[in-house]
Amino acid sequence: MDHALRTAARVTLGTAAVALAALAVGLPRPDWAAAACASVLLLEGARATLRRARHRAVGTAAGITVAAVALALDPGPAVLVALVVLLQFAVELTVVRSYTVGVAFLTPLALLQGTLAAGQLTGPVTTLLATRLVETALGCALALLAQVAAPAPGERPVRAVALRLARRRSPAFS
């Protein structure tokens, strides 16, 4: 199968599966889960996908913490707008050098923009932050499954994992 076609199949399979799974369990923003999945599947190869999933999950958790602190302080619309501008600047400076740090700035950026757009500047945001974390985790997990289902040419991730586990359990492999 052609490289571009294989990548398209992997991303389509992963994002469709995660969006349907998010809908099935009643998560409010299946698009967040699909976006997390797609961003993880952009790289070729199981190791790169695993690394990117880890970066996405850690960056999102850090970003949710930043958003929680910002929203808990109840700074008002003008301060939130200034914070959005600063976060956008930080994303542009960091995302190429460190995806994890970039996502740590991108996550609160998206959450604060959504909060500003919806006009919901006060009130409990715990549900919003928690579901963002769950949707990201689901997106990353299904991205890994999609990578295994449609691996890069010459890659055999299931076989590699099986061999690694066998080596750990059996002294004959040592």
C-alpha cells in the first residue's frame, strides 16, 4: 500500500473510531478526542507515535493545570484576552522545539478562547477540564491502536511488543 494511502487510512480509522467512542460514552466534545488522535498519528512509526502520544498527554495535563489556575483566579475578560495573546505567542515559540511544552501552552489557549467565546467566565469549570483530559487520553489511546492496525511499511509493532515481553519473562531470550 502506498505511504500516503496508508497514512490516510490510519488517521481516518483512528479519528473516526475515537469520535464514535467519545459519542458512545457521552463525552461532550468528541472533536477534542479526534484532534488529539490526529495530532498523534501525524508521525510515521510506532515509536514516534508512542512518543507523540506521551507528549500530548503530559502537555495537555500541564495545560489543564494552567487553565484551572487562570480560571480559578477569575481575572475578567480583559486579562483573559491578554493571557490568550501571551499563550499564542508561547505556543509559536515552543511547539517546534518541544511538542510537550507547546501543548502545555496550546491547551489553556484553546480552553480560555472557548470560555471567552461562550461568555462563561465564572462558575465551575471542573467538568470542562476533566472532560478535556479524558478526551485527550482516549484520543491518544486510540491513536496507538490505529498505529498498530495500520503500521508503517516494514513495521510490525505487535510482533515487536510480543518479542519484548517474551524476553522479559524468559531467561532463554536473555
